[in-house]
Amino acid sequence: MQRSQHRRRKGKLFLIIIAVILIILGVHHFTSTSARLKSAWNKIIFTSNNNVSIAVYSPKTHQIYTSSNAPHHKFRTASTVKVSILAGILANQKGPLTSHEKSLAKKMIEQSDNDSTSELFENYLGGKNGLQQTFEKFNMTQSHANSSWGLTVTTPKDQVKLLNNIFYSSKILSDADRAEIRALMSNVEDDQAWGISASSDNFALKNGWLSYGKSGWIVNSIGYVKNSNGTDYTIAVYTDKNQTMAAGQQVIEQLARVTKPILD
């Protein structure tokens, strides 16, 4: 009897030791990933004359990693808001898009067509109020709609919340809704396949760019990347005060390139 109890105690102790080791390894992996990302990002972000902010979610660690040289700055979305507009319409309808809506959505995401976006925004989403309600549904607490949809403000972390609903799981969007958005973001026109896709072959994205007064060139890129070994992540990079559109693209692609091997 005593020998049986002794074995049980030894078994419990063994399980506790294994659990502690796994916890330590998990914490080490999280800390290591966070430290490596910030080290790589900050060499780019803090040597830039632009406002730059990045957020990345890894399903491996279930963590969102962020860095910014303008931590309290709200970035204007430019055309990246088109993903929110489509997600909001699909969430509201609780059913498939009509053929006309599908045509508009295809132009809006794949071609970044502004006229199609304005029609969907005003006539199907409900304008500024409808967009703000979309942000509330997806818990995007730092995003604020504007009646001029491209001047809506957001943060990369908020955009990653939306992307996670599209690329991982959602209580708001159906599987069919999510598949529809993913398909469009995976088929943007070749001249718009830049930004977070740098050095990647398997990606889905939506970019935004706008020359706007004192903000200079606003250049943004949001989306999803899948590496060749099966690891994946969602990512959003927002920049403004760029002297040129090319300058914004360059900093986004530098960040994308250093992120990929760390999350590989």
C-alpha cells in the first residue's frame, strides 16, 4: 500500500516537473520571438524619418507583437479600409453578396477602385455610421470612421484584430464570408502586390496609399503571409509623412522581410 502511494506521488511529481518545463519553454519562446522581432523592427523604424507602426499576430504563440516610433499616433487608412467595408457588409447581411455587390467588391479589393468603394460604403454599409458599427463589432476600439472613407483613422493592432477574424476564426463572419474576402485579397492586381508580401510567395493583402497635406504620403499594407514550412501570420504596417510613395513602400517591405524569417 505504501509502495503504491509512493509510486503515485512520484508520478505526480514527474507530471509537475514536465508541466513546469513546458511552461518555461513556452515563456522562453514567446520572449525570444518578441525580442527578436523588436530588435529587427526597431533598426528600421527608429532610423526612419516617417511615422511607422507595425503589428503582427502569430497563431503559434497566440500573441500580437507591435512596435512604433509614434505610439500614440492614429494613422489614416487610405484604401486599407476597403477590407473593413467589405467585412462590415458581409457581417450585416448574414448571407451571400448579390451579383452586383460581388462585382463591386471584386473591383474594390482587387483593383482598389474608389468608385466601387464609395457605392458600397454609402449604399450598402451605411456610410460613416455603418463603418463605425463595423469597428465596434470587431472590437477595433482605436479605429474611428470618417465620412471620407480613406481618411478613417486606425492602428495596426486594430487591423490585425480584423485580419484574424478573416484568416483564423470568427464569431462575426461565416466561413463563406471569410473565404470570399480571403479570395479577393489573394488576387490583387500585380502592380498592387507589394508591401507585406515582400519575399513571400503565398500571401493575401490590401494596400493603401494617399498623398494628403501635412501627412505627406500615407502608405499602408495589411494582410496574411504563409511560409513554405506552413507557419503563418497576419501583419499590418502603417506609415505616413513619407516624402514619396516609394519611400513608404520601402520601409514596409524592409519590415516584411525581417519579419518573415523570425516567424518561419
